[in-house]
Amino acid sequence: MISKLNLDEKTVELCHKSAQKVVSDVLRDVEGKTTFSIERAIVRLLGVDGVNEFDHPYPNLLIEHVNENGGINDGVSYWLGNAVIHTGKPPQEIADAVVKGELSLFDLPMAEHAEIREKMFSMAQECLDTLKKFHVSRSKFADKFPEIPQPYIYVLTATGSVYEDVVHGLAVAEHGGDIVAVIRSTAQSLYDFVPYGATEEGFGGTFATQENFRIMRKSLDEWAEKNNKYMMLSSFCSGLCMPEIAVMGVIEGLDNMVNDALYGILYRDINMVRTLVDQQFSRKVNGFFGITINTGEDNYPRTSDSPSTPASIVASEMVNYHLAKNAGVAEKNMGLGNAFEIHPGVTNGFLYEWAQAQLTRDLFPGCPVKYMPPTKHMDGNLMRTHACDTLFNLVTVGTQQGIQTIGVPTEGIFTPHIHDRVLGLENTNYVFNFAKNFGDEIEFKQDGIIQGHAQSVLSEASEILMNMAENGLYKSIENRVFGNVSRREDEGKGQEGIVDKSDIYFNPFEELMKDDKDERCQFM
Amino acid sequence: MNDVNLCDVKPYGDMLNDGLIQVSFTLPIEHSFAANKAAEKIAEKMGLVSPEVIHSKELTKGYSYFIIYAVCNHSINFDELKDQSFDIQYLDKTDIEDLIVQKIGRPLIVVGASTGTDTHSVGIDAMLNLKGFDGESGLEAYKGFLTYNLGSQVPNSVLIAKALEVKADAIMVSQTVTQQKLHIHNLTQLVDMLEAEGARDDVLLICGGSRVTNELAKELGYDAGFSRGCYPNHVATYIAREMAHKTESIEISSDMAVVGE
């Protein structure tokens, strides 16, 4: 579908081909690697959970045990599977015994490799079946309610306490929001563990814990029953625990996850190999269970004023798209990112915004593009911010974006208060309704400002991608292609958690999910 | 000019001394007429007269939002405030560069970062990076400054180590996103650590951020604080003037030492 912008099909094709090359080179590079977080995600899928008296999570303690005994390259599945065979106990009980120092996985006689593999595959299959059943029931629950039209209205809460987030989440629901996303406490992305239990003391957000997910899910489901409208729940599947958060989201029935392949590298200085290995497994999990992922290209204009930023967004969307596709994420579950961040003083800025938003829409017609509000130039004049948000809302509905994070008048001042979110929602509802079918009614002047801008952004994006195909993703990131941020392959946090797989390594979930593609539950 | 009495200044709506203001807030109570009354009572306790809820709305069960117009009959003596030099005349880039050449004679070294858990580099980038902010170039673009921007989520210890390594004249710390006073903890920790290193007096210590004020900065042991509405040339003016002053006083004291001999 090459639509309103009169885009050159060959250029579009060239972008895709180059991005595919970039992605296949990356995947070849990370294929032989796993990470501590992936191994922890595996044991979480097998039901290992809980913390010791120092609040250290069982998944971490179990993986550390395997690592300290030199077994991490074989994967936790191998050592845990052997223990299951010899003790006859489920993984959680084994983890408990290991944590308490009553059992070492390395003091047991070793079963045949094939037997261990078989045991783990059957256990993993059981877990997947249970989760699939759960997701089918979630799907049935959501289908009881009227279908929610796109753009989905996505609203953040960030109070620091899950119980206050419940209140904010309900206010969002009352005022027409479709997705509640609980922002995480600042710096959680750099924790190499997931905190445990209900939490009330986050900064700038609330810790993503499994219990917090459960509390939010329950409150939104109750609201849905009472008000005959399903409410989607979202969190942040990013940072050093990306694979584990994906698993927790699947277990607790989240609908949506921020899950960018590059964000952690660029904006959290996480090592690029670590992130790229982690994102593949987390996306396989999200993709398998039909959880919509959102990517973070909206950040680039916030850190880069370069005229090539819009093109770098398209290039990044292409890379995110092909990485997600390779991980088995369906197009309808890819919320590729973009943002309305042109300086409000730019003459015809609205036309450029429209062109860029339309371009993403037209390049990825099957994806619910995720569109982000103006923040960078919002200066505390909340009335002006509210006015900018009105135009942002018009672009969203006019270009038929799939998911929109709403703009809030107090953007850039503090973590918005409950009524600021509601004021933002009122603006969104007003414009989405008042201009509902505007996009269907308009076409653009041949070679006018909008078409011209979109075409030049696309052509520049194809050049960026061609260079990237030649230099590789790592080198391109080092050369500041995205967001004017430079990172090096051998730098960044979390490197110590990258593990080379041995010859006997296996990850039963990865293999089973891959073989089970046709049966993938498509939840949303 | 209007004929306002600067010893007795009140908010202005459309007539001098009408005292009209608007406030908005949420109360954690059911939306009802009684809730509107409660909101007006709160406004009265703020010292406002004739409060009128002109809009109210239920946010969710048990939470109500109000917009109130009221009269504020309090006034302030502006004459008293005027002399306390809140409004500084800032120099532009060329003048600052000239000042550094003439009065200091070497480039000033500035190390900056967004510290602690803060993941936002937008503030420090706006002040330090070449591109600056809103058309005003950052310190990196000035001839008289040598800048190091360490980015976001920088531990205080790393910032200090870098400052000592490059013999920084000024350290700039940014705290953008903050809740529940987290920024205050980060900012005081930096001061404590610098003092522990015995390096506090060797540098100009500057903090910035949307919730930082000059008063707060000084209270926390910083030399200056910059907030919303601050441009790179404001910070540059401050650093250049302070350093020029410092250089002058060193010259004067060494002159005096010569005289003393």
C-alpha cells in the first residue's frame, strides 16, 4: 500500500532489503549467546519465584548458583532438568532448596543429555500450554466487551505507589483511556533483577513487579466488568531484565509492552550485544502470546536536532520491524515509534509533522504505529502545551495512528498530577471525535510540502540504511546514527551477563515457541 | 506606565488591584455540591476571598477536580524585593568570550552530568552541547569554554573523578525528573562527597533543573542554581563573572603580598 504520499516503491523496497541485511547480520552475531536474564526468564516460566530474607529474587540466586559452579554456558535448563530427574521435585522446590543451601545442582549424578532434554521439553510444553490456556481465557474476557477503535489512547501513570496507580488508572478508564501504562521507577532498567511484591516507594514511577502487575490487572478487569469496556495494561519490557519482564507480563495478562531493540543501548548505556540478545528472546515471548510491543524512536528527536533525525526514525523503525518479525511478532502487534517533536516556532511545522506521521503510517500499514506527544519544547506554559497537544491529536486521528500516548498539559514540569492526565484525555477525546474521519477525506497536493517532505525523509532513510547494511548496526550506533548518541560494542552495562552457549546448551521455550508458530495465540 | 503602588501590589485580572486569580486542584472526595463547598473552603483557607468553583468534575470515584476563581486581597511590597538582585543582566556569547579573554586569559573547564538515577540528559545537553537550546548555543560552542558532558545516570563519584582529572573550574549537575525530593538527596550527596575530597572550594558548583531554584541550590551548598527559563548564556555569564572575580582577587592578593614584602 503506497498511498497518499506518492512514495517511490523502489526506495521503500530498498529500505526493507537493507534493514533485513542489518538484522540478519546482527542475529548471526548473537545466535550463539544467551544472557543471565534469559536464563532467569526460563526459570520464571517454569514457575520459580520468590525472594530470600535479603529480598534477593530466587531466579537470580538460582542462576548465580549455576554460574558460580561453572555451568552457565550449558544453560540453566540442563542443570535444573537433571535436578528434576534426580529429586522428582518441581523447579520451585529445587530453587528453594538451592537458595537455602540444602541442595547443589552440581552434586547430583548426571542423567543422559537426551533424557534431561526430554524432561525439560515436556515441562516447558506444559508451562506453555497452561499459559496459552490462560491467554485464550483472557482473550475471551476481552471479547465480551465492545471492540475498541484505534487509535488506542495510551496514558501513563507514575505515582511511585501501585495503590495510587490504581486510582490514576481508574481515572484514566473513566475518561476514555484505552491503555494504562505504569511507568517504572527511575533506574529500574539498570537493575539486574526484578523487585518483588507490591511496592509503594518508587521515584518518577512504580517498580514493575509481578505483584504490581497483578494488582493493576485486577483493578482494570473489575472496572471493565462494571463499565462494559475492556482496559488494556502496559509496562516496560526494557533494560537489563527485558526477558524476565516479558515473562511476567505474559503470566499476569498484560496486553502491551514497551520493547525497543535499541533504546537500552542508546539511552541507558546498556551493552549492545546484551540488549540485542535479550530483545530477541523477550520479543519471541511477546510475539508468541500476541502482546503488542512499542518501540522508542520517539526519543531520537529529543536528543538530536539534526535535520536527518526524521530519517533516522524511519531507519530505526525498519530495523525494529525486521528484528521483531524475525522473533515472530505479528505486524498487528508492532507499535513502531514516532513523535510530534518539531519546535512549535517552525513555520509549517504542522505540515512536516503530518508528513512524518503519514510516512510511518504508509510504510507500515499493518502495524499500529505508536505516536508520542510533544515534550522536548514544552516549556512549562501549560496552556501552550495544551494547544500543541490539540494539533498533535489532530495529526494522530488524521493519519490514523494505531496507538497514541496522550499529551498532558504539565509535560516537562513534573510527573503529571491526576487531573492533568484527565485534562489531556479530554483534549484527545474532543479531537478524536470532532475530526474522526478527517483522514479519509484528505489527499495531498502532488509534490507539495507534505509529499515533498515525506519523500525526502524516505530517500534519506534509505541512504542511512544502505550505509548501515554495509557498516553493520554496531558501527552505525557508534557513529551516532540514532539520536546523536554514540555507543561502542565493547562498552556499556550488563556485559558480564552475556554468556556463550556450549554445545549442549538448550532453551526449550525458544525451540517450542518457534515450532509452534501456527498455533500462536493472538490475543489482542 | 500604570500608577501601581509598588509597596502594595496585588494580582491583576482586568483592573488594577482587583486581586483576581485562578487556582485548580483535586480533592480526594466524592463529586457533589458538598465537594464544591469544600473546595471553596480550602480556597478561603488559602486566604482567598469570594471563591467560586467555575468548573468541577469527577476524576474517578472519590476524586474531584475543581477550577476556582477568587479574589486575593493580600499584597506585597515589591520595593523591598527589587533591590535583592534577582534579575541579573546576562551577557551574550560574544561578550562572555571577550570577558574570558580579557579577565581570565585561559579557557574555563566545565564538567557536567545528569546524576544519580536521573535518566534525562535534556537539561545538561541544552546547557553544554554545541546545539544548545532554543537557538542559543551551549557552552561547547563558546571559545572560552572547554566542556565535558558525561550524560545521564552518572554516579556522583564518576562526576567528581572526572572533575578532578581535568581540573574543572565548574561542575554542572542536572536533575530533570524528580519526585518526592529525590533530587535533593542526589544534590546533597555530591556536595558531601566533594567536601570529603577536600575539593569543594576549588570549583564552582552549579545545579539546574525544573525543580531547582537558586535559593534551594544555595541552601544545599551549591554556588548557584538555574531553573526553567534559563539559557546557556545565563550559566556562561555566571561562570565567567565568578571566575573573573576569582582571578582578580587572586591577582589583588598576590599584589598585596608583593607590597607586603
